Amino acid sequence: MPDRRRSNRFDKVFPVYLAGENGIARGVARNISSGGMFIETAGLFPLGSPVVVTFTTAEGSAEIVARGEVRYQCALEYGGAKGRIEQLRGIGVRFRSFETSREARPEAQVLH
């Protein structure tokens, strides 16, 4: 089956911070494109809700903030080591805009 995606994907794993109407959470970004990305996170973010995703370097010297919207939620169970059931949860985010200002940090935002 052909891939229907319109943009190239950057399949790299890196930590991000998420802020939404239910608070702030950490996540692991995967499968990023110019239009959005998938983020593994234990935090709950309702469909259609606004989110602020902060990408930062390990030293905190650079920061990019993406404002977006939750487009889908995902929950998977799979067989882990020693027969344990493991879980993966996450959200798909569509990007709306980007900022590079430190003033856009999630802890400084009111998202409504």
C-alpha cells in the first residue's frame, strides 16, 4: 500500500515538553514532519485541544516552541520481556505555528 503522507518524515527520537489544558507533561517525540508528529506521553490530552510542544537542547541553550492541536490518541498493549504486558500511549499533533522565544515556555502560557 502506498504511503499517503504528503511530507517527508524525520524518524528520530528526542524528549519534548507538552503543555495543554490538563497541565504539563514530558513526552518522547517520534516521526516528526513539517505538519506534525507523534508524541509518546502518559499525560492525557483531549482530541482537538490546543497543545504547546517545547523542543530544547540538553543544556537548555536553544529552544523551539510549536503550537498545535491534538489530532488523534493512541494506546497499544504488546508483549514485553518475560511475558509481561507493556503499554505505549501517545498523541498525534498537527502543528499550527512555531516560536523561538524563551517567553513562549509552557510554564508561562495560559492555553485557553
